[in-house]
Amino acid sequence: MTDVRARVALNVGTNSDIPAEIVTFKQFDVGNEHIALVFKQADLTQEAPLVRMHSECLTGDVFHSSRCDCGEQLDETINKMAVEGGIILYLRQEGRGIGLYNKIDAYVLQSQGMNTYEANRHLGFGDDERSFDDAITMLNGLGVTKIKLVTNNPRKINAIKEHVDIVEHVKTSAFVKKGNEGYLSTKARFGAHFIDLDD
């Protein structure tokens, strides 16, 4: 694992009581500091660990904003991996790759009636500007070749399936709350996300 820069034990989760390891990598520069959270040393002990590629969402992950369900999905994954082991690839690509300030600009447009995709296009971006090439690099650095992918997004599956053996697809729950109903519905209708809003 020569591609790993540092590997440090710490506790995570909403109560800071779940053992994990934070892993950094040699390939990424200061503007692109992706990290992995590894539970139960899953990269070393499991043939096909649970893996979630989670794109940074300051408003959701940190502030649990009503605009999305990113924080809830992250918390659910951490709790699941606390039991089963797994790896969270935390990718620094805020706002589906458009950055924090542009995401807030998109929020303004959404407040005026646009959906999340329309807002991105109005600002001159594609529906999703993210790349998952760095996630593949991180899995390679950890020596992981088979995974159970935790996602509701078919784009993530398609982005890495040629490079990693996805032996199982594991969906996350739909966390509907006041303020994100339209966002989730739009992702299901226009982004083909695997979200069942009837649950």
C-alpha cells in the first residue's frame, strides 16, 4: 500500500463512539484532499467490503441542511459500517462538482422555482460535474478490487464498474424531510436515482 500517505485511528459518528481509521493518499494535492474512512480494517480483512463514494456536502454533512439528505445518508452509512465494516471514500467535490459558492447560487435559483438540474444548467454547468476517477485511485491504493457499492446513484455504478468488481449494490434509505421533497423527487425522476419515496 505504497500509495497510502497516513493511516490514523479515530472515533467517528454522531456520538464520536465508532472506531475507524482515516486514510490519506500520496497522489492528491492540497486542493484535492480526498480521504477514506475505514471501518473494521475492511480493506485488509474483507474480500468485498461495503464502499460508499460520498461527495462532500458542507451544508448537509456538517449543518444537516433541510435542502438535501446527504448528512443522513452519511450517518446511516457510518452506522452500518460500524457493524459490518466498510470504507467511505470522502471526495472533496462539493455541489456535484461545482463548488460551495456555486451550489449556494444554485440554491437561490431553486428558491425561485428551478429544480437542482435546471439551476446547474442556468449557471453554465452540467447536471453532474463530478468525476469518480479519484475514487478508483483510492481503492487501488487500498488494494481493494471487489466491493459492495452503497449508493442510490446509477451514475456512480457506471463510473467505476469497468475498474472495480461490484459484487452487490446496496441502496441507502430515502430521508424525506420538510424542504427536500422536491430535491429527492427530482433526483428520482431526472437522475434515475434508486429512491423510493413511498416508503
